[in-house]
Amino acid sequence: MKITKGVNRLGTETAFKVLAEAKKLEKEGKEIIHLGLGQPDFKTPSHIVDATIKALKDGHHGYVLPNGIIECREAVSRKIKSLYNASIDPERIIIMPGGKPTMYYAITLFGEPGAEIIYPDPGFPIYKSMIDYTGAKAVPLNLTENRDCSINPEKILSLINNNTRLLIINNPNNPTGSFTEKNKIDQLAAGLKKFPNVAILSDEIYSRQIFDGKEIPTFFNYPDLYDRLIVLDGWSKAYCMTGWRLGWGVWPEQLIEHVVKFCINSHSCVNAAIQYGGIAALDGPEDELNNMLEKFSLRRKLIVDGLNSLKGIQCSLPGGAFYAFPNIKGTGMSGEEFAKKCLHEIGVAIVSGTSFGNFATDYVRFSFAASRENISKALEKIDKMLR
Ligand SMILES: Cc1ncc(COP(=O)(O)O)c(C=O)c1O
């Protein structure tokens, strides 16, 4: 058998590998505290579940439009209007099985040998994996140069050249939890006007997990970029629906036909009943979303204070998402050694910084989408491990 070279360049998401190892240890009888995978530990709000069950009972079991049912696209458009006061034609919205496919298709549309794509490092590992797959040059934006790992607009603009096709921004960022305020994104958007051939993929999957009441720094604020802007968002993180596989992308008009073809060539359409659940989520009450954010905020303080009290560990306060990304250089271990030791010696599952890029060798990622008891227990165990 001879498979393509591109496939051999594909990377992976180490968080799933850590989960598999942790599950294996659990099966052997070890107690594991899971701070690895990035998913809210709350249940999907019941009005979303009910709407989905109703849709199935009402007979929504068949194929639907590849870009999503119009009711769901209209609900996304309404939400964008209410959150950002931006008017987006539902025809520019494509419903996907999760947030990831928007990333997959965007990178596939722009990546090929000779092209360059700028991506955050540390960043969600699938960006680089997909860029490598296409044969494009992956140009990392080193976020660790800023202590809080926020985005430096001037640095980004300096990385752009004639080969740059796509710029990937993820704010708030996974894995660092860093948050870049709107004034900096305004600066970036203004600078991008000088580079009309560069498309932008703004991954806003953590847009509803921003702390301290700060404004969401969405790219929907810049209508003059709309003809080359792709916004990735979805239900996974905001509505505790990671396993439902439901997301949306907003695309420039001229790319719609290509993306719809991708959908038809791969998944055909997204599960219809689940799209009705998605509508209920977007149009329904947000109390549970707000409660969750409050809980995340308390846990954020618990984990960051706890980590900063440990010998050799320094952690900035994350402004969004649900990740703490401490520098652990002072422990004398690399991030990889530290994460391995945590899992195998004390049963705490976390992810090494190198899983997210080359600039994060001294870091590890803790997901604080876990109970306060488990976070405290994990901190105690790490304290003991380091003594
Ligand atoms: C930055 C980022 N983008 C996209 C995704 C993918 O989201 P989904 O699970 O909806 O595919 C994730 C998931 O962890 C993420 O962290």
C-alpha cells in the first residue's frame, strides 16, 4: 500500500492521547483526576436536550441541506446580531459537525506548497497539523514572548509576506487562556487593511468564556474585512455540547460554494435533530451559561493561586477559556516530564505545553473544567510531588 505524503504529515491532539492513557490507568484501578481534556464538566442545559428529543419525535430524521437547516442558520444570524450588532446573511453561515471542520476546510482552501499560513504557537494543535497536511509553510506566532501570552498586532503584521494566504487568530486562546483586548484587535484589523490578499480565520470558540465582564473582541467588529473573514464558533464550549458535534462558520460569500462542496463530499449534512437543539440553545435562556462562567471564574482563582504557591511554578491569570498554562521551568523539569510524572506518579492528567507548539517546552496546560474538590486535590498532590 502506498498512502499520500500529506497524511504522514498530519499531527494529532495529545489531549485525546492523555485521556486514553488515563482511562487505561483507571481500568487498572488507579484513581485519576482529569484536568486534561478541554470540555465543560456540566450537563447540556435541559431545554436544549428537550428540543432535540422533540425534533426526533417530530420526524426530523432525514437528510437536510448541507449548509444547515435555514432555521438554524437564522438562529446563528440572530445571535450574532444580538451579541455583536453585526448583520450576517444566513446564506454566509454554514452549520458544521463541530467547530473543527470549519478549521479543516479553511486551511484546506488556502494551504498548498508555496503558501504560508500564520498560526498561534502555543495554539490548538490542529492548526499546524492541517497546515502541514496541505504542504503549506506553517509560520508560528510565538505567544510566549508576551508574559500573559496575549497577541501582539505588530508582531503578526511583521510575519506577513507575499506568500501569506491565511492568518489564524484564536482569542481567547487554547491552551494559554490568554485574552487579547479589543483595542489590540482593532490595531490588528487596521493593520490588515494593508494586506488585502490575506484571509483571516478567527477562531472564536471561547467567545462566551471571557472573565471580568470584558467585551468580546470579535472580528465581526470589522465589516471591511468581511470579504476575507472566516469566523469559527459553535455550541461545544458555550453550551456544554462538545460531544454533540455542532458548530458554525461564517464565510466570505465567494467561498460558500466551495465549502458546501466539501460538506457534500464528506458528511453530507449535520444531524437535523441536533440542529433544532442548537436553535433552542441560541434562542433560549442564558442563566446556565452565566452560572457556568461564574463557577469557572472561582475555579480560575483557585487553580492560579494554588499553582503560584507551588515551588518553581508561575502562572498568569487566564482572561478567558478554562485553561491555566503555568511555566514550570523552576521545577527543573520540562513540560513533558512534568505532565508524565503527574499522570503516572500522582494520577493527575494534564497536557504538556509541547502538545501545543514548539515554544511551550516549559509549560503545561491544566483544564479547570473540573470540580473545586478535584482541583484542590490535584494541587495538594502536585505540592507533595514537588517536595
Ligand atoms: C481553539 C479551539 N478551536 C476549535 C475547537 C474545536 O471545537 P469542536 O469540539 O466544536 O470541534 C477547540 C476544541 O477544543 C478549540 O480549543
